[in-house]
Amino acid sequence: MSDMYALTAIENLAEYLPRAVKDGKDMEARTHVAWGNTLSGVVMCLTLITSEHALEHALSAYHPALPHGAGLIMISKAYYKYFIDHHACDDRFVRMAQAMGMPEATKPEDFLNALTRLQEACGVADLKMSDYGITPNEFETLMRNTREVMGVMFTSDRVQMTDADIVNVYRESYK
């Protein structure tokens, strides 16, 4: 059930979020975004949030001006690339890419392309950690914080990240 809800949420968000961002008065787009958000909340209640949220919470804990969503966007490509490179759940990444408007998707890397296109369509592909005062010398501290404060979120990951993997996600995300 959670997969069905998640894929439906992804379909709604991928199709309608760019429209809602472009025109906040587009009620059809906003309704679909709200529906996708609601379904995502249900999935979070049925399952557990992945460690991506733990990595971001460390960022915004040390940099409170950083909105949670912006932090998630900044680390998303490197984070998901880690799981794709480790073949954690190839079939799920293919299905998510298809749900994001790439029916021709056949490999997990297609998800990264779909994610990049969505970020570009929403005008958020160029968010930079440095714009929020985050510096590379903080990555070890952020990694320790994410482990200590949000460690439970790592239990739902299909592949367990090492401390070095976490630091590397931050490093690859840094601009």
C-alpha cells in the first residue's frame, strides 16, 4: 500500500509542482500538489523516513536559516546516487523515474535524470550550501550530529551508509 501511495504522490508532484511553482494561483496544480503531499504524509506514517532527512536535519540544525526542503534538494542527487551505485533498490528507482514522466526508463540512473529535470523545472537546481553559510569543514560535525540525533532514520535504508559515505554525500552536494 505504501508503494502505491508513494508512486501516486510522485506522479502528482512531478506533473503539477512545476506548474504550481510557476503560477501559485493555478488551483488545479496546487490541489494535485496538496494531494501528493498528503499521500507522502501517509507513507511516512506507514513506514519510516529515510536517512536523507537525517542528513538534512543536521544541516538545518547548524544553519537554521536553511529551509528543510531546500536542504533536501541540495543533497538529493548525491544521496540517491549513493543508493543507485550500491544497487539498493534498482527496480524502485526505475518505477519512480517512470512515475516522474519517463515511461521509457529502464535503469536506476534514469531517476537521477528525472529528479534533475524536476528541480530545473521548479527553479531549484542551483541551490547552494555555501549560500547558507555551510562550509566543507563542517561535514564531519554534521555526520556525527546526524548519527547521534537522527540515527533511527538509517534503519530503513536498504544499504547502510558508513560515516565516510555520509561525509561524501555532503561533499558531492557542496556548491
